[in-house]
Amino acid sequence: MKRLFVSSRYAQLALTFLLAPLTAWGQTTFDEFFQNSPSPMWMVAVDDGEIVRANPAAKAFYGYPNLEKMQIDQINTFTPEQLRAEIQLASRQERNHLIFRHRLADGSTRLVGVYTQPYQWQGEAVLLSSLYDMSAVDGVTGRRYVATIEEQVDLQTMELEHARERTRWLWIGSALAQGIVIVLLALALWRLRGAQRERTRLIDELSFRNHELERISQAMAHHFQEPSRRLVSFSHQLKRLPPEVLDDSSNVAVGFINTQAQRLSELVSDVQRYLSLDQTPLTLERLNVERIIDELYQRDPLLGPLRDQKALSIDHPLPEAFFDRKQLGLIFKLLLHNAWQYRHPSRPLTVEISGKVVRGRAQYRVADNGQGIAPEYRRQVFEMFNRLVPNGDAYPGTGVGLAILVKLLRKADGQITIEDGRDGGACFVFDLPLPGEKRQ
């Protein structure tokens, strides 16, 4: 125990003398004391941990032929991170007595005490250190002391090893996570490119289909419509023949030809109108809905029977809409004509139009007291060519009008449903954008 304290005390005193003001010592005296000191001494660079100078006692103790220019982490068993932290603490004079386990050139390790102070050597910031061997201790008390110190060092080293292991696993986990993220990003990119290719294909296919529909619409306007016009024309000519030329059965046949030719002409016209909606852009503007209904009701010849019976009433005021003027008139025309077509035979027809704002949209209701539509058929009636009447001659129509209405409303993100009207009639409910509403 005595040798331990003597050696450590000498190392501390050696460092104290070395750091005395050079005005009292002089550079020559400093170099002589450093070189001739029996205590191992060295200088370690603060910035990178290089041993920039070592005295003969240090070279003899460690046994390395090139001790100078070695890195401190080649000798010290601490991790590089822990060593950098200890060097920084010592350079700030927050710690000047350290205990480490050092590796010697022969492979053995020694428990070493270090007294250290910051110093300037040839313009470089270094730690001037005086070292002493804590392993060479005589006596039971001294050995116990060293054993306690070694146990503490072992515990600290084990803790550092555990920290290093945790860091390694964290690094591995982080690398795996990054790898998974990269794989997921690559997979997402691959899917995105596939979706873009599919989108391009669908756009091309949609463009082709639209071109086909446009050609069909043009063909219906000319090639399909022309035969029906000729049938109507020739049936009218046959009707003008003298009575003695046509018998009763011939008159029935001519009447049937004329009726079917007119029905075919109406059907072709409605289908052409339905197809042309895809090529007809909407001219959106702020609309006074009451004024549009009034103009339509007063001027459209198809709604003449409703005017004659004064069947229409409007629940004022109706909310304004942001839509195409012509197409909005067509929507109300189709609904009012539909109400007249399917009026109840045993009571006068009444139609009421009302409206309100619901969830930021203008909602309109066209309710009548007609024959109504059973709940199980209320979705079916909006399909093309779907009519719920068994006798088509008694209720003329093509079954396309409500399908046109649905397509018009879809262009404004609108929907239409059917509810119960008055006295078992039907009520059509649809919505349109309000003025100032931004379309998504």
C-alpha cells in the first residue's frame, strides 16, 4: 500500500512541477525533467487522441517501439466514444485524476492511474499526463484496494460493452428499418408506375370509346334517323290515298307503320341526346331557378296541358343554383312532363316544386299526386329503356328521359332519389351546386 501511494504521489508531484511557470523553470529544465522523470509521462492531442510525445519511462513501461504517434484508443480499453468524452472533460479541467486499464505491448493489461492537465505543446492543445502502475502493489490492504478499483473498472467496462452492444443492435435495427422502408418505397414506386401505366391505358381506352360514341351519335343523327323519316313520310302518303284503294286492314297496317316509325324517330332522337351529353360542355352560371321554371312553363308546348289545368305550384322562394341554364331547363321539363304522363286517371293532377339548402347544396323537390312508383322500382326507373308500364301505347315514351336526367346531374356531382308524393304520388328529389361553391 505504501508503494502505491508513493508512486501516485510522485506522479502527481511530477505533473505539478512540470506545469510550474516557465519563467521559473525554463524550457530546457522542462524538457530535462520530462525526459528524466522516473514516472511514465506522455502528451495526448486533445483533438484526435494521438500520443504526440512520451518519455523513456513510458516507452519502457508499455514496451511499444513506436509509442509516439499511436492513438490512445490502441492502448486504452475504453471505447473511442468514452475516451473522447474523458479527454474533453480533462481538457476543460473538470477531471484530472483518471483510472484506466491499458494494454501493454506483450498483450497483458495493467490498471493505470493518470494525473492529467491541459497544456500547450508547440502550438497544439494537449493533455500532459503523469502515469503510475496501480497493479504493482504490496500488502493485503493495497491489493484489496486495487481489486476494488479493478472491480469498478470492470463494471464500467462491462457497462460500456453493454452500451456498445445496444448501440450495435440499434444500428442493426435502424439499418433493417431503413432497408424495409427502402423496399416499401421501391414497391410503392413500382405500383405507382404500374398505376400510371394503367391510367394511361384507361385514358387511351376512354378516348377511343368517346370517339366511338361520337361516331354513333353522328350516325344516329343521319343514318338512323333518315329511315324513320321516310317511313313516316310514306305512311302519310298511303293515308292520303282514296278510300276505295285501301281496305280496313290496310288502313290499320298503315296506322301501325306510322306509329312505330314515329316511335323509332323519338327513340333515336333521345338516344342521340343521351350520347351527345358527353361531348356537350356545361356553361356554368348563377341561375334564378324560379325564373327558369316560369319561362319554361309558359313557353314550352310540351307542358301545355299542365298550363291548361293550372296544375303547377311553386313554394317560394327557391334557392339559386350554379349550373347550365339550358340543361337546368331540360331537367325540370323532363320531370314535369313525366308527372303529366303518369298522372292519376281519377283526380286532377297537382305538381308542387319546392327547394332548400341542405349541407351546402341547393336541393329541389318535384312532388305530384299521380300514380306513384313502388319503392322496389325507384332505382330501376333511372336505367335506360326501362319502363314500368305494360302498355307502351297508352303511355308514350322511350324510357330514356330519366336516364338523361341522371347523366346531367352527375356532371354537377348531383344525385336524384324518389320519395313518396301526395296521395300516393311520386316526389323526385335532386341537388345542385350553390353559387360560389367550389367543385372538387
